[in-house]
Amino acid sequence: MTPNHRSGPGSTSPKNASVPSSSSSPDHVDDLQHSQRKLQALFIEDVPRPLTAVCARPIPNSYWATPLLLACEYPWTPNNPNKPKLDALLRAGVRTFIDLTECGELLPYSSILSQRCALLGIDDSTIEYHRFAIRDRCLPESINHMYRVLDTLRDNQERGRISAVHCRGGIGRTGMVIGCWLVESGVAQDGRQALAIIAREWKSVEKCKRYPHSPETGAQFDFVAKFHPSPKQPLACLELEA
């Protein structure tokens, strides 16, 4: 058996819903300062303590957004085959991979998932791979594109599966999807609280010293802050550790 490769339909989806521009505008040239000013306005002290405090990170540049959702950087490092990040994620129970990179952006890893599973004694028929491409430092091409990502996360949560969401660095696109999911799933009351949760989790990530904020751009930050759940039956709230 081979992993279930499901390429997200978002890359060809009709742009039938309004969404902010997918490219960074001149108004967001200094994205880090823009994000920092907004983060300072959030009531971060009201956010539950980080899941990372009770759940070990599989790799240094990762964090648990919920008990069933890991945010991380690109998990395949062919230049370091002796310590593949994929193995660490698989050992941590990740069975669904949500790839936000574009085709050709990085060396693909979907074709070697079966090999890594065999080495670890994992049934590769339990593995799912989905691609929902979003351009680096940009927004999804439509709000429906984001909803499709969230639909996949919802499906996996309902089946009790652990998913990993990643882009290239696990900062911008990943943070944006994680923020929207926290709102969609009811973990966060709104986008502002979702950003506060991410800010607290992000402090434990190794690359936080170089990239102090997630999401990465002001436009991505605003996308999460203004995000509203899709018009579907809401999920029961996943409570974070208090």
C-alpha cells in the first residue's frame, strides 16, 4: 500500500469569495513591526499555558496547536538523511501531512513516506498527504481555499488522527492556517485570541530568536485577526491545558 496522496483542490478552486490581496502591499513593508504593535494589544495573559509545556516537540521548530495538530517547518531534509524530521513526526503519531508549499518550491517528500514508514514499522496505508498550495509570504487565493484546508483538518480531528501542518519555515503560511483553525475549532474565541495563542506557543520554537512572530506578514496577521468560521456545524471546543 502507498500513502493516500490527496492534492488539495484549492490550487484550482474558483475565486468566488472575497479575500484580501495575496501579495504583501507596500503598507506592510515593515511586517515585523506591524505585527509586533498588534501583538502588544492582545490580552495574552488570558491565554492558557502552552501545550508545549506538557507535550514535547517532535522537532525543535515545531509546536502543538492542539493535541491533534502540530505546526512545523518543512519536514524533509535530504541533505541530512541520518536524522530525517519525517521520522520524528511519524514517531510522534503524525499520520496526516498538510503541505502548504507550492509544487517545485522544495524537494517533495510524499514519495518517500512509504519508505520511512517501513523503516519505523508503521502501516503506510494509514498515512495521508494533502497539498493546499499557498504562495510564500502570501494569503490563500480565496477564502474557500482556506475553508478546504480546515475541512481536511476537521475530517482528521473527527477520526482522532494527528495532523501536521507545514510550509517552508513553519512561520507565515503555517501560522495563518493554525490561527484560522483555532477559531474554526472553537479553541480560540476569535482571531485575536488565536494570534495570542500562537504567540505564546511560538516562544518555545527554536527559530523564534530569528523570526519573532508568526504569522510572518502583516497581511497574514490581519487575515487571522479578521477570520470567521466557515458556515458549518461547529465542532466541540478542544480545551487547552489550563
